Amino acid sequence: MANEREKMAAGDWYSCLDPELDALRNNARIACHAHNTLPPDQRGTIAPNLRTLFGAVHETVFLEAPFHCAYGFNVFLDKGVYLNAGCTVLDTAPVRIGACTMLGPSVQLYCADHHRDPTLRAQGLEIARPITLGSDVWIGGGAIILGGVTIGDGAIIGAGAVVTRDVAAGITVAGNPARAIKPRG
């Protein structure tokens, strides 16, 4: 029988109230706290303990503070990735961000989806869906990307958009829910 972490990794329903998952989230809180409270000249582009927590992070990645992630080990950042202040990554599933992608302030990436049945939701049942952002993607401030979404290379996500479906390469979307728009000049 799979444990809750294995169920989470497999994309099955799992209990987020599991003690092992609690401990892993606590490790992420500690790493995020260090990143968020270190003086900028000591933190550098990303605090050392946050860098080691991530699944993979290129040396040219830059994370502004504050930053929050759920686990960290499911975060994969390619070269030149930039996350502005206030970004949140609920990485219950892999979050892959391609080269030279920029996230504006307060962008939120949510892999976790809770059960629709209130009794099961109260028991902590959730499911994890991955998020993939291609290369050269630009996500405007305050946008929310839901689990299971892939955004293609060169796409633009308007500020405040709520992205519930895949976005093809080179497309600009905005709104809630996000829909394709004609880009401005």
C-alpha cells in the first residue's frame, strides 16, 4: 500500500494531513523563512537552503523575497528564470519553469486541488496536478495558474488572469477565466 507522499507523487488522492507531509512542508517553511529574512547581500539571487531544497535550479535564477512554496522538491527552474516579490508555488506536483520565464509580483501556481465532497475535504483529501511553463513566458502580476496547466513557449499571461486551461505557445491570454486576446502593440 502506498503512503501519502507516494500517492501525491503518483497523482492519486492523498491526505495532506499526513505527518510525513507535515514535516516536509515544515522544511520548506524554514527554507522560505531564511530566504525571506536574509539581507539581500547575504541572500544573493536565492538563499542557499532554498536552492538546495528545490528539485533543480539553474545558477542564473533570481527569486525576490518574499517567496513561498509548499515542499520545494517539486520546483524545477531553468536558466534565467525570474520570480518577482510575493510569488507562491504550491508544489504538490512538479512545477517546471522554462528558461528566461518571468513571473510578476504575487503570481500564484497551485498544483493542489481539494476534494469536492465536504466530508472528504475535511479529512484533508487532495490531488496534485503538475504545472509546466515553457521558455520565455511572461506572467503578469497577480495571475493564478491552476494545476494541470501547461503554458507554451513565448506565451503571455495578463495581470490578474486565472489560467484554468493550457495556453498554446505564443498566445496572449487575460481575464477570469483566462481567454485568448489580441496583444497590445
